[in-house]
Amino acid sequence: MKVWIDQDLCTGDGLCAEIAPETFFGQDDGLYYVKESAEHFGEEKLFDGITNPAGAEGMARVPEGSIEAVIEAAEECPGECIFIEVE
């Protein structure tokens, strides 16, 4: 499973990072982005729109143990900006 955030729709509430902090993080611009954690994939990849692409180009893999949390984050997101793709 992979996930990405459409920053144009992001409201900056941060519920995603509260629910699934291993997948989502906030930046100084007040928006949230996805990441691939080193503990799950061997290296940290922060898709922050600055050094890495934002939106669908910054799609991150979701660790197996985090799938339910990522789905919950997408369901709870007030901006409806979290998109999940099942492989």
C-alpha cells in the first residue's frame, strides 16, 4: 500500500500525524507530508515538497503494521487530502 497527500487540499490540522506519526509529518509551511521510515525501509525518505516531491509524486510506502492507522488518518482528515493506493 502507498499513500500521498494533496497539499492543495491540506488544512494543516495534523490529525494524520497524531494518528500515524510513522507515516505523516508537518512542516514549517503548516502542511503535512508523508515519509518512509528508516526502521521499516532501511532509509528515511521525507517527501516534503522541498527536497522531495509533494503530492502524488511523493508517494510513500506504508509499513504493514501501520496500514490501519493510515486508513484511519485518511478517514478522519478534514481536508480529505490523503490518498491511498493499494498495490
